[in-house]
Amino acid sequence: QGEVQRLARLRADDTAELEALRPKLATLQREREEFKTDLQSFVDAHNKQQQESDALRKQVSMQERTMAAVAVELKDLSVRHEDLETRGRRLEALQRQLDGAQRPCTEARSRWLE
């Protein structure tokens, strides 16, 4: 019977200890749920940020391609500009030659008309 009483006391102590731990367990469970909520919020925010980052990377890539195309176009325009300048200088030289060649004709004509 002494053993039964000892076991009953142990059981009562265990029950009391279990009851004392219940509020702590409830607190831990609540904190766990709050942590899960916070973690999900963090994951959602991270995913949104990742999507925004991907969109920005795509936009930068498109701008880089556009800039490369513009650079090629500028190079082409620069070459055309140089070509036009060269042609302009040739035309000026030809005009000077023509003016030089016409001068004797103009002078001869003036003399003939006098």
C-alpha cells in the first residue's frame, strides 16, 4: 500500500507539473504560429522583391540592347557624315576648278562682245 501511495503522489506531482507546463506550451504554440505568420510574410515579401528584381533585370537588358542598336546607328551616321564631308570637299574643289576654267571663257566672251 505504501507503494501505491508513493505512485499516487508521483502521479499527482506529474499531473501538477503537467498543468504548470500547459500555459508555457500554449505560449510556445502561439509564438510558433506568430513565427509561421511572420515567416510567410517574409517569404511573400522576398518573392515580390525577386519578381521586381527580375522585371528590372529584363528592363535593363532591353535598354542595353537598345543602347547597342543606337551605338551602331550612331557609328553608321558618323561614317555617312564623314562621307558627306568628303564629297562636299570634292564638290568645292570641282567648283573651284570649274570657276578657274570658266574665267578664261568669260574673259574671251567679254572681249568678243566688245
